[in-house]
Amino acid sequence: MQGPTYTCPVKLSRAVIVYSLLRLGMFAGVFVLVYLPARTFLDSELTAAVTAGFVAAIASLSLSYIVLRKPRERIAEAIYERRKDVPRAPTDDDIEDAAVDSSRDER
């Protein structure tokens, strides 16, 4: 049996890189926007950095879900195109159905 053949690795890797850089940029932007004022109002820079990190993580996750829909869809399409022709292993249900069908044929 021959191993799976993959197509369009360049399209997938480019889409993943673009999406990752956009998400990282969003995180960095939100982090800076929260960290600079937090440094003034909170007692220590460590507290400001941790607070900014949590806020940036949650905000960039939410923003990327809303704003980066198109790049995320491009990644999903590339993954689908890459995997659609790869044969899948039979599931337990497939094996059980084949056994039941073969036992019916013997009667």
C-alpha cells in the first residue's frame, strides 16, 4: 500500500504563516496598548506585564476570530484540499458492518 500523497503544501504553509503573523501582530498591538497605561496605574512592571499579557491573549483571540475569518478559511480549504484524497483507515463500524454483511452472505 502506498503512503498518502499531499498536494498544495506551499499554499497551506503560506496561509499558515500569514495567519500566524497577523495573530502575533494583533497580540503585540493589544499588549502594547494595555501595557503602557497599566504600567502607570499598577504597582509593578511585572504586574502590568502579566495583566497586559492576559488581556492581550483574550482580546487577540476574540479579534482574530472575528477579523481574520478569511485567512482562517483559506487554511481550512488548503487542509481540506490536502486531505480529501487521502484514503482513511476503516473505523470499527466499517469493520463490524463488513463482518455482518459477510455473515449474511454465508446464509
